Amino acid sequence: MMGTRVISTVLTLLAAVVAWPSVAVGQSVYSTIQRVQQRTVKVFGAGGIKRLHSYSTGFVVSSAGHVATVWSHVLDTEELIVVLADGRKIPAKVLGAEPQLDLAVLELKGDDLELSAWDLEADSSDAGPGTRVLGFSNMFRVATGDEMVSVMHGVVAAKAPLTTRSGAFETSYEGTAYIVDAVTNNPGAGGGVLTTRGGRLLGMIGKELRNAASNTWVNYAVPMSELKLPIQQIIAGKYRARQRGPDETDAVARFRPLEFGIVLVPDVLFRTPAFIDRVQPGSAAATAGLQPDDLVLFVNGDLVQSCRVLKQRLGRIDAGGTLKLTVRRGDKLVPVEMPVPDKPLTPAPGQAKTKPPGGSK
Amino acid sequence: MRAVRVPEWRMGRVTGWLSFCLVAAAAGSAVAQDLTVVDLETREEQAFKEASAVVAPAVVRIQTVGGLDRVGRILTGTAATTGVVVSPDGYVISSAFNFVSRPASVLVTLSDGRRFPAKIVANDRARMLTLLKIDVVGLAVPKTAPRDGFRVGQWAIAMGRTYESPLPNLSVGIVSALNRIWGRALQTDAKISPANYGGPLVDIQGRVIGVLVPLSQRQAGQTAGVEWYDSGIGFAIPMVDILGTLPRLKAGEDLLPGLMGITLKPGDVYASAAVIDRVRFNSPAEKAGLKPGDVIVSVDGQAIKRLVQVRHALGNKYAGETITVLVKRGEKSVEQKIELTGKLEPYTPVFLGLLPVRKKLGEASDGVTVRGILPESPASKAMIRPGDRVVQLDDKAVVDLAGLFDAISRRRVGDEVKVHVDRGGAKQMLTARLAVVPSEVPAVLESDVIVAPDPKPADLPKTGRFNQDLTGHDHSFWAYVPETYNPAHGYGLVVWIHPGSDTMEADIHDLWKPICDERGLILVGPRAKEIAGWSLNEAGFIEALVQEMQQKYRIDSQRIVLHSYSDGCRFSFHLAFKYRSLFRGVAASSEPLKIAPPENRPDVRLQFFFSCGDKDNLYRLVQQTRKRLTAMKFPVVLTTVPGEGHSYPPIPVLDAIARWIDMLDRI
């Protein structure tokens, strides 16, 4: 009897010791990689011509067989195939998508799949610049046949909005993203995951993207905080796709500089700075104290690069309310405010207004 | 029975404990290892974040307004860039690349959100940095990492402020190499790009190692090195060096790379000794008394055994700095202190005014025989006559034309030279005072028309007008070779670069056929891939085309010229500057020069012939081009076509171009 007690104590202690690592505060990168690999899949579909790759990556979001991946041309086929980490090839179909989040959710065809899956609630996390990360993806289709996807390392470079209002990025996702200090966004990498070294799920690796403002390629991931709910709703069949706002480029220009009494210098260069040539006497601009040779730098807090950008911004402001400008006068930055008329007078294209709508507030 | 069980139980217990201990030890060490790994990873990550947090208050966001949209081949960006505070009274250092568009206005946003307009105070053109000033005091200045602490392999964190975020963006890497770019920068494998140009490279202790800039070891210039962004190769200028130059920059002084004014004899840069070949006129080297033939033995105490070491020694010196050079002149050793300059006087080609006889294939060379004397030239004033054979210039024997070119290229305008000629068997010595190359083409220049060979050789290449594809290139060209082509004579080569949308083949052929026949020229008309116009990367095709013609025909390398009209000229200027040793002249019509020409060189000539109608909108710009090139001492002829607008030059101007080409081999 004593023997049994000792043996059972030993066994209990043994079990505790063996179980300890998973209870430990953090996990080493090796155990993270093992776990995450099990939940990452390779997606094969449409493409393969004219430099459009026919493959991407995905991650398992339910053990019943749902995979989240990036919304792309690869999914545009009846013959979508998902290859699991253990090598099984499963046909799939698109269950739902949200292009504005770069997101699509696939349903794997088959019963009793019992996959190793992410628990989006429990496993997701946020991180800031400097956090060490791992990226998992089938970039360049390096993983052939049954092989596991590739792993890269780096840090979070920044967490910031991808678009500025000047539309610098050409992407459907327009929210805050993880900018990654690692070359994660390669052909086929979209739909892969970004995790911490301890195994926390940070986001989904996005598409190849070029920042038009700096003329450089950007590596980004859509944060899980944006994707969690839509994924769960798509799986539950309750997702309603977002309505896209009215396309701003189609809008007729609502306001022009002249309506505030501002006459800009002739716009002859590609980026003519927005210098004020004249201020019409008695106008809103005159009352606000604007002067000739002032350089308009900010409209409602956003930098104005040129005359063209200033006209675009004014074309989009709403009627009523206040227009806040910051101008450079000599060596000083001078903020001014002026009222925006309630009823914008939108002249027919080509007709210049000569009288500002004075006193309409 | 109990007595029998007790020993068994004891054995089991011992075994049990033993196995427990072993397993526990194994599991324990695995866990301990796991924990150690986790612990180190977490601590390193914490260190990255803390190091960047320490420096972040001194990292500023820079935005620009206005400016050019394209500089050279780079599109300038409009994204925010980065700078580092270097002085509490409002001085910020940044990468010169951030201002390459020459913006109308510069704004600096501090880490606390305050925004200021900034003034550009000065530029360091050797290290590609720009100093800005904003009107504020009491700024935090980061600690500087000392130079003796730099280690290849140490952590290096690159910081920038390009995104709309209160936290700076980071990239983590290591220091990959020290003393790159001729000693100016250290190299890192962190991702360096416009996202962090101008920002700090920080060590794990939160000290600034350097400021990030794009650089290339092969070329200088405002946009050099940008093509390497995010490649794993990035450069930072050590902050200790920047602080050393800060007083001069603050005073508004632009810093330039220091030049001595010598060229070294070409050889294997890694093996040959450093022998001075030429000394530039009025340069610090000339003023210090250095002479061609001197062997540089040491610079600032560092022994020079190989040519390349001279570049390393001078690589990070500024104009205004003084170096000590020890040279060997014959048996003597001479030491000189030399103050480096920022600008050297351009080389001015000299003009004697004699036209050499063109040797036929196989003819022996014993001096240079004169085929003609240009009117009003130093040669005519010295009474040199056609038929004279030049055998010596001052104290140097002249064996062939190449030797005479080289000898004359070492002289200055205004020098008196003694020309020794053989005139009908008798030796004569004539004195000439060298002048500037004239900017006019003489109204008359006789040509020796080449006659067809008799008997006709069996392997004569194609003559007349023909079309051909260039093997190995996806391009075609047309050509005209005089029907009387004689392989014993050297022919000039005119490369016609057509304007966009129109190859002008028929017109050019009809106009140039008689000129080619008269002056012994071969004309090639390459065709651009896209009918819309030339792309600069088709330059390789043109080089290959010229080499192909040189193989098939006997081409006189002194008379290979580019001829272009209107927007074709942009490509022809690019070719002339890119292949300096190939093209001797550019005859451009109705288009100004928009790119910066390289320096004039004594060893390879480059001359220009411009023509433009005075009613052409571009006429004034073409005149400015002539002024600019003349200031750089290139020989330029500008022919105005009165009453004409934007059109291809008329026949009299083409005849002038033909005479100009015929004179390109003048001394």
C-alpha cells in the first residue's frame, strides 16, 4: 500500500513536471512554431498567368473546418483546394468575404475534420513597435507537396493607418495595420499569420502593397482586432458586408478657394505650392486675416502638398461648420478659421465664381 | 512472507525515486532551457523598446510642400520623412535625400506634437546630410554612441517617423560593417528606406550610432543608393562625425568632398602603385608642386602601396581640410601639406589648328602629316603648311596621331609650343601660341573624297542603304554605307537618334547620302522599340550597334558622333555622357540640354554642335545650354537658323555639321 502511494505520488509529480512548460509564462519560439504550423494551410486556386500567382496562405479558425485567408483573385474559381499541415488535400469554397478588410473565409468540404484551430478570442493579442514577431506563409510557393509553410522573423515596425486622406496606398483595407519589419508580403504570402514569439495571434498578412507617397513596398498585416468579429459572424452566417461610402473621386467639388475669397497663384508646376496670390476684400478669407504670399499648409489638420491637393480638399469639405487652415507667413505658422457656408454654390464646370457667398452664415 | 516483500518494496522505491529524479532532471532542464530562451527573447524585445523610447523624444517628423516630382530617374515622394535633434537650440539633422525635390517649404513636427516651419541651413554633400533650423529652444538631444564602441554584429535599431503615429517606426538589425563608402559610413542590415532616411540608428543602450542616409560606393549624387532600400544593405553616418562638422554647418557653410586635383595612372587598383598621371590646372596639387610621374608613398602618415588606398585615404576628407602627402620623385622624397578644395577648374581643351592626314590601313606612321590648316588658327599664324610632317612637339617625339593628341592635351591655353616639322626633307621649328577651340565652323573645308577600291575585294561588307536586325538585341536599324566603300580608309560614324513617333528615315537618307559620300561617313539609324520614343535603358542596344559597325567596317574612332532632332536629343545626350569613350560629338538640333553634363576630360574629347531656329520656342533654352556647356569648357558651336521655327535643319546647316564632323580629328 505504501508502494502504491509512492508510485502514484511519483506519477503525479511527473505529470506535473511534464505539464509545466505549457503553464509557464511564455513559450519559446520553437513550441510556438510547432503549434502555429499545425494551424496554417496552403490555398491553391485561380491564377498562374501574367504574374498573378495561383496560391496563397490561410489559417484555421474553427476545428470544424473554416479557414481565413486574404481576399484575392486566387479565390475566383470553382476548384479551390486547401492543403492542411498534415498534407491532406481538401476542396473548399468561399463562405463569405469582406473585401474592405482583405478578408475571405473558406469552408472546407468534409465531415469530422477535427482540425487544430485558433481560438480567436483567447489567442488574439495586440502589440506595439519593437515587439518581436514571426510570420508564417507559403510565400513564393516554396513549401511544395506536404511541406510546412515558411517562417520569418522580425519586429513590429509600426502600428498605423495605411491610408492617409490623400489616398497614398492602393488597397482595399483602409484601417490601422501592423507595418512589419520583415519582408512578409510576398506573392502567395497573403492570408498567412503574424504572431508574437510566444504564440499570440496578431494579424493576417496582407497583399503586396506599394506606398505611392514614398514609392516603396510595404509589409503589413491586418490586426486581429479588426478581423475577429467578421470571421466569427461569417462562420455563423450572420455577416453583412460593409457598404462602401460614396466614391469621393466622383463627387462634384463642393467648395472652391474662390468662394472663400482666396485666389491662389497659377498652378503651373506638378506640385505648385499653395501660395495665396490675392485675398478678395470683404471675403471670409480677408476677415480671417489671410494675406497675399501666405502659404496654405494644412486644411483641417491635413498637410496640403500643392494647389491641386488644396482644391481637392476644399472640394470635399462639408457645408456648415468651420474651415481651419494653417498658413506659413514668413517664419511663423499662423492658424486661421473661417465659416463654411451652409449652401455651397456649385457652379457648372468651367464657370468661375467671381463673388464669394459673403454673409451667408 | 513479510520479510520477503520488504526488500522488493525497497528496491521498487529506490528505482521509483531514481527514475523520478532522472525524468525530473530531464524535464526540468528542458523547462529551464525553454524558460531561458523565453527569458532572453523577452528581455531583448524589452531592450529594443526601451532603447527606442530613450531616443524617441529627439526624433522629429519632417514634411515638405511643393518641389519637383522627379529628380533624375527617381520619383520624389510626398510621405513624411525623419530627422534627429542635434542641438537644444533648434538644429535638426536629416538626410539630404529628403529634400532632393527642392521643396518650397519644410515643416518639422516634434515628438510632443509641436509644429514649426524649418529653414535649410547647410548641406554636407560628402555625407549627404542636411541641417535644418527651427525656432525653438530647450530641445532634448540624445546621447551619442562613442566610436570605439562600434562593433560589427551589435544590435542596431533604425527609427523613423513616417507614419501617423505617436510612436516612431522601428526596424531591428545589426551593424554589418564599419568604414564603408570610403570611410564615411557604417553599414546595417536593418531595413533602411524613405521610411527612416534622416532618422537615427540606435544601439541597445539607447545611444545614437548614426544618422541613416542612402549611399552608394559606386556613384555620388543626390539619389545614389536609393535603389537599395529595404535590401538588407543600409548606411548610417556616425553621429560623432556629424557633431564634428556641426559648427561649420551651423554657420551656413556647405561641406564638399575634398579634392586634390590629380588623376592617377590607370592600372590594377588593387595592385599598381599610385603614380600621378595628370595634375589639374590651379589645383591644390599643382600649387603644392606635385608633378606627373610622382609616386604617392603616404597620405597623412598612412603608407600607400596600392592605388585604391589613395581613395580610402581621401574618401572622408572635406574641402578645406589639409592633408600631408609624401611623394617619391625619382630618387628624392618630397613631403607637402595640401589644403583640399571643393571645386576644381574645368579642363580647357587647347587648339592648334592643324588637320592630320588620315592614315590608310597598313600605312606606317612616322610623325603626323598635315592635310590642312584651319584659317585664323595658331597653326596658320605659326606658318605651318599642309604637307608638313610633325615629328616633335617641344621635347617630345611625335610618332603617331594618338601621341600628338596626348601631348597637346597636357598643354594650357596660352602656352607657347615648339612644333618641329619635316618640310620636304628639311627640318623646321615653328612656334605656336595655343588658343581656345573656336566656336565657329569654317565656311569651307575641303574633303578628300574616298574612291572605291580597285580591284574590288571579295569580302566587302554591305554597302548602300539596307535594313538589319541586330543579333542578340530585340531591335532593328537602317544604315547607309557609301557605295564606294573602301576598307583601306577609316570612315566616320553618324548615329542618327530619331525623335519620338517618327524615324524620319526617308528624309534623313535623302539629305545625308550626298554628305556621307563626300565626307566618308557611314550613317546608322537605330529604331526605338516603342514607336512613341526612346527609353533610356535602350542605351545598351546603341552601344552594341556601334560595336557591331566597328567590327564590320573600318570606323575612325575620332569621328563617331550622335545626331538627333527634337525630343530624340534627350536620348543622344544620355548616350554621349554614358559612353564617354565611344562618342566624340553630339550634333543636336532644336532641343536644349536638361541634364547635368559630366566634367570635361583631357583624355576623351566631347564636342557639341547645336542648331535651332530663332523662332523656335526652345531657342532661348538652347542658347542657355550653349552658355552652360561653354562655362564647363566644352567646345560648342551654335548655329541659328533665321526665321525658322521648330524644324529639322536646312541643307546649309547640315553641310556645316558635315564640316564640323570632318574637323573632329583636328589638333
